[in-house]
Amino acid sequence: MTKTVAVVAAAFWLAGCGGESSTDGGGATGGGGSGGSGASGGSSGSGGAVGGSGGALGGSGGSGGATGGSAGATGGSGGSGGATGGSGGSTGGTGGGGPAKPECTSDSECKVFTDCCSCIGVPTSENPPSCPALCVQDKCGELGAPKAAACIAGRCVMGFPCDDSKVTCKMATPNCDPGQVPQVTADGTCWTGQCVPADECKTVKDCADCTGALFCASYVTQLGPQNHCVDVPASCGSDFTCACSGPSVCVAPYGTCSDFSGLKGVSCSCPNC
């Protein structure tokens, strides 16, 4: 009898130990749950076998925490941009191409070009476009122009008589547009009534006749100055000085160039003439 009671008591003691062990296991599982959702896992750990299943729920909550980490990689795309802007900058730097050369050095390098609008001397290699006007008589015929072009001051010109220093007639001086001057008769004593381009003249009275885009090239001769109205070479832009335009107008034997002071022009002299 005493032995039987001892066996029963031992059984109850073992059962009690098993329940306590279950409580400890459930509590540990609940602690694992706290890693995911915080306080929820801890509360699941109370009391025996029920506590163990509560711990498992806490663990599933922990897996949710890992999901949040995947969002961080998105920010990297913001770095593009920045490189725009370096373009530009290379504009500019145009300028003259150095001393210009004469258009011609002899009459044989020049020819007459005429149509209803123009009567000019040009290099033999050039063929300017004709104006669209219709006429019975071309411009050279209207002006009574010389039959051949000439090379004067490094330019191909018609060589119209324009020096009015000898005009003695009572006729009123014709009014001409800028860049043009009154034409005179072959003997230079009167006006013809026509206006011609100043840079197509053989000579002009003085450098004041060179207006607009023209400048004056004054040849110092033994008989006095010979003034010519000439255009600025395209390669010189607006530089009419000896540095750029001078070599194109001061041709041999008048090859020594000097800039005028306060006047748009140059002086061409011949030290050995």
C-alpha cells in the first residue's frame, strides 16, 4: 500500500515537472516573436502549452520586419543630370586674314561688265550676275564709258573722268547719292549731268569724295597727289589702314604706305621716283 502511494505521488511529481518545462518552452518561443512585432511576442509567452503556440505567431510577425529593407535601393536614380551645360563656348574669334593683295597689277587683268544697271570694271576671272531690268541701251552706253577697263590703284575700274578741279562751265553741280560723284567731260571742264560710282573713277579731286564704305588712296606723284576712291578688301573687314588694306592699293612703284591722321585713307609714295 505504501509502495503504491509512492508510485502515484511520483507520477504526479513528474507531471508537474513536465508542465513547468512546457511553460518555459512557450516563454522562449514568445521571445522569438518579439523580434518581429515588438511587445506582442512577449505577451504570448504566458502560461503552459498555449504560450508555445503564441510564440510561433510572434515569430511570423518578425518576418514582416525584413520586408521593409527592400525599399532603400530606389534612391540611386537621382544622380543623373549634372553633366548638362558644358556645351557652348567655342563661338567667336573671327577676324581679318592679314595684309590684302591687289585685285590687279595690269590692265590686261581687267574687263568691262555692263548691263541695264551697272557699268563697272572687274577682274577677267569674275562674271557678276546681271540685273533683271530690260533696256534698249546698257549702262556703259548711257554713260559714254571708256571702251576698256583699267587697273588703277590695285583695282579694276572703268576709269571715268571725275576730277572736277578744272570745271569752268556755268552748269550746276549734279547731286549724287553717297558713294557716287558727278562725272565730268573728257577734257574735265564741265559736268556730263551723270553720276558714277566713285570707285570707278580714274581719279577724284580730293579724298572728301570717297564716302560711304570707300576709303581714299592718295598717290604722291611729282605732278601732285592723285586721289582714288577704293573699297576695303573683304579679308580686311573694315580695316582700311596700311596694316591690312595698304598692300592692296599701294602697288609698285608707289609701294610705301602711310596712314592718314583724322582721314579715312592712306598715302602711297614712291621714294625712288
